[in-house]
Amino acid sequence: MALTETQLKAIDELLAKTAHLAPQAVTREQFDHPELNGFLVGLKDEIMNGRGFVVITGITRDRYSEDQFERIYWGFGTHWGHAVLQSPRGDRLGHVRYIPPAPEHATRAYTSANELYPHADANEIVGLMCVQKAKSGGISSLMSSIAAHNVMLKERPDLLEPLYEGYQFTTREALHRGQQLTPYRVPIFSSIGGNISCYYNRAYIYRAEEFTGKLPEKLVEAMRYLDSILARDDIALSFMLEPGEMVIWHNFTVLHSRTAFEDDDDPALKRHLLRLWLDVPNGRPMIPVYYRDLVAGS
């Protein structure tokens, strides 16, 4: 969805109105404009009830600074939900960029330059805004977990059972806290009132194998088949975000991935994205385990 000049002028007014505040101190009431409100409500409806994701273009470096990028992105997010913590550092607007591994903290997947396989994060709405793209690589992909579910229902319905049963998770954050496994299974697919939802992160499941022993063969077969479906061209949509562009999706109906990337030597040109995790009051009906504090993120 491309922002119009009228909408950009409305953004300019809101930036001037909130310039005395830190970007993350801006509230929904303060980021309110009749030329934007209906547009942002429509985008939320598309995320929650439509195709499950939106891409927003029109914000450019020619017009806005990086501080204004953050203010705009945060302001948009206030229309869709409540920003939640993404790490023990207390950040509610995450900075996605490469950070060299260090022994004093748990490595987070989003701070690496490696490929990230299809997975879900935490909370209902997830979004990224590009500040700077990588020198090479870093291509994002979205894939409909609901479409993948329906393909499996048609082609291999026998493999859905282990995915609905799920498995325990082991995360780096949990290990750092001295917890080896979640005390409950996390279903990859679940259904409440006919609403199919998905929480998939195969790394957490394979990591649990270190503590539970070999994974059930049927679960492994099911995950491999699911991975093959998610790689299909009619399921996955790949794209490169340009500076200022945003992509927002429903975390439990759309999975995301990213190719490996190489950064520029110039610190000012290193890959940098902003990330929001949003809690949505009265959102999609889902099983309680999806709302638990499973992980600190990926």
C-alpha cells in the first residue's frame, strides 16, 4: 500500500506535533489524524481478517530522518496494538542488525547474519521497517501457514496429527535461565472455533531433542513435509525491503524467513531494521499456550 501525498502531509503534521517527545513515548491519542486513521484501521483489518500481511511504501530517506522513521513506525503501531517487550533489555522497538557473538549474553537469531528458516515470533502482529538494507542478501519471505496447512490436509492429512500434537521447546533464552524444556507441548497447528493458527519454529524443537532423546519419526517426517510446502513458489512471497518500507503480518497465520546477508564495511551502511511485536486486545481466538511467554524472540 503506497502512502498518498495527503497522508504524508498528515504524517508531517504528527511528527511536528510530537517532536518534543521520545519516539516511543508517543501514544495512540497523540498519533491521531483524520487523513490516516481510516487507512491504518483498514490495514489492521487486512492483517487480522484478510490476506494476513501488508507492505507499506512511501516513507523515504529524502523526506525523513532515521529518528522520524522510528517515530512514524511506532505511531503506526499504536493503531494496531500494544508494543511488548522483545528482550530482557526492555526494548519495545527492536533493532534488527548483526551483532558479533559474545559469551556474556545469549545469541539471538535476529542479531546473526545467517539464514533464518520459516518461523513464528512472539505476539500476534509482527512487523519490520527497513532503515538500511544489507550490502548483499537479506531477502525476506512470507508464507501463509494457513495455506500450507490446507495443502498438507489435501496431500498428506496423516501428517497433520503430529503437528497438532506438537512438542516441547528448548530455546537459548530458556537455557540461559536454567530451563531445559517448556513444561508443555507447543502445537505447530491448532484450531479454535474453526480458526487455524500456527506456531512453528523447528530450531526450538530440534534443540529439545538434546534433552528428550530422539524426536518421534512421524513428527520429523511431518516437519520436513511442511518445510517442503513452505518452500513452494505459490506459498512463499520473497522481497527486499527498501529503506522506509514496512511489512506487517499476523504472526500466527503467516510465517517469515530471511536469507543470509553480508554487511557493508561502512558502519553507516550496515543492515538495520526496526521490529515491532504487538499484542492485540480481542484478537484472534487461539489456544492459551500461544500466549505464554514461550521465548524472548528470534
